Amino acid sequence: MNYNMIIKSFNRKKYVGRKMLMAILGKIFDANRREVKSLSKLADKVLAKDEEYSSLSDEQLVNKTEEFKAYIQEQKKKKR
């Protein structure tokens, strides 16, 4: 085997290894991108609720708390 064949073989293996690594990294970062996109949508919903609830008075917040408690109890009953 001559020197050029060895270099070509090494470069081919290096290329395949790099290609495999890029495929793996692509999958990891693609999954993270999807997760970030999903969390971004959730953050938008939370911020929308923040605006809604920050405008409520103390008494209205107490009433909302009671509504939440009733909702949670209702959901627990549905699961049974």
C-alpha cells in the first residue's frame, strides 16, 4: 500500500466519523430546539396569565384562589 492510498483511507474514515458525529449532534440539538420551542409557547401562556392576574385586586385574587381549589378538586374526582 502506498502513502497516497493510506492518506485517502484515513481521510475517508475521518469523513465518515465526522459525518456520524454531525448526525448525532444534529439529533441532539434538534431535540433541544423542539424542547425550547415547546417551552417558549408555554412561557408565552404564562406571561399572558401574568398580565391578566396582575391587574386583579387582592379580593379578586382570593376569589381566583378559591376557583383554582375547586377546579383541582373537580379534576381529582374525574381521575377516580
